[in-house]
Amino acid sequence: MNKQAPEPWVIETSDDTFQVDVFDRSNQQLVVLDFWSEACQSCMLLAPILEKVVNEFDGAVALVKANMELLPQLAGEFQVQAVPAVCAILDGGLIDSFQGLVPEETIREWLERLIRHKQLLSLKQLEKVDAEAAEEQYREILKEDADSPHANIGLARLLVARDCPEPAAEIIARLEDRGFLEPEAEQVKATLALDADGGDLVAARAAAEADPDDLSAQLAFAEALASAGEHEGAMEISLSLIANDRERTGKDAHQLILTIFSALPDDSDLVSTYRRRLAMTLY
């Protein structure tokens, strides 16, 4: 009887094809990279289990098999000390790994979690082009896994974007009950805080312009600017308040700047610029 041909998502890699087999492929699907050796009994036992579980996902996962004896340099680059060593690669980067002989159900749960992770990354991109579809998919995930932190964060972020702060705040409060918040959840929380602090921008601007010496009016204007997404203007006013009225409105202005930092991405140029300026103003 002829041996059944492997599925197209089960691949034996080589030095020449590794880039395409692993890193390029990982931009389209989750790649499970299995470092093994013919002299390793655990490798021989793990291989059919890995292949069986990967086949259950019907092409959503690629299994790339790397013979450590033939690819010692690649094994070294992945810091493989012993085999079997199994790595998960997504979008060109290592996202998880395990070593040794692992039960079938554990591998299945591991792959399900990683595929969910990939789906959530895709949904974050979808938010930018089709928020309604992204929200629907987040809600579908939460029907199956109500505690998924990233699905909850994504849904809260979309609720804030369409001006539904109360359900978004409820989600963040539930997440905070765990005793911590992920950085993306902290961003949503900060955005909610800015929205809550802001008032009528037109009225706040008029009051601030009418009496430049009224520092409380200046603070209210900064808060309204921040709520409207005009973060740079809000921080400019806040720095002035910190410099000139540190013990009163300056304290609230300082907190406003910190909240804006939390609401913006860490790699934001504004955050980098105003962190330095805040430090100079304070010290």
C-alpha cells in the first residue's frame, strides 16, 4: 500500500527554503516549526501527534519540520538546546514555543489559542476599515469566550469610537477587577477619562479667551481640547499651568498630560516630545 502523501501544509524545510517556508508563510498563516532529530525518541512520538492536530485545522496552520542535524545553524538561531522544540511563528516573529513531548489535547488547545491570537490581530486591522464587521466578530468571539481580554478590549475600543462610553466603561471595569489592565485597555480607560472630563469646546474656548488670567478656565479649555482629540493644544496649555500654578491647577494639568500619554500609542511622537518637555518643566 502506498504511503499517503502529506497535506500541503506539512513541509520539510531546508536551508534554501527556510525563509519562504517559515517567515514568508507566517505572513499568511500561523506556522508551527518543529525542530527534531532522528535520534530523538520523543521527536518520533511527537511528530504524528503534531501532524494529526495540525491537519484538524485544515490549512489554517502550517507545520514546518526542521531536522536539527541538517540545520544546526538555524537551530542555533532559535536557541534550540534540546529536541523536540516547537515554535509558533506569526508575521515573521516568534510568538510562543514549547519543548518536549506534550499531550495531544494540550497541543490542540495551544493551537486554538494561537489561532485566536492571529484572528484578534487581524480584527484590530479590520477596525480601521470596517468597524461594524470588526465589532460583530468581537461579539462572536465573546459568545464562545466571554473572558477573552483582547476581544473585550477591541469591543470597548470600538464602543468608545462610536460614542458609547457607558458599555465601554463597564467592560474596562470588569477587566480591571482582575487586578491589572493590559496596555491597550489602559489606553481605552484613559480615552474614557478624557471624554468624561471634557466639556463644550466652543464654550470653554470662549471662556479661556475672555479671561486669560483665569487659570481654572484655561484648565477647562485644556480638558475640552483633550476630549476633542486636540492633544497637542491641551498639553501646551497644561505645561503653562504647571509652570505658573504648580500647586493648584498645575496638579490637575499634570494629571491631564499623564492621561493623554496613556491614551496615545507609546510610539507617538507627541508622547516622546511632551514627556521631555514635561520633565523640563517639572525639574
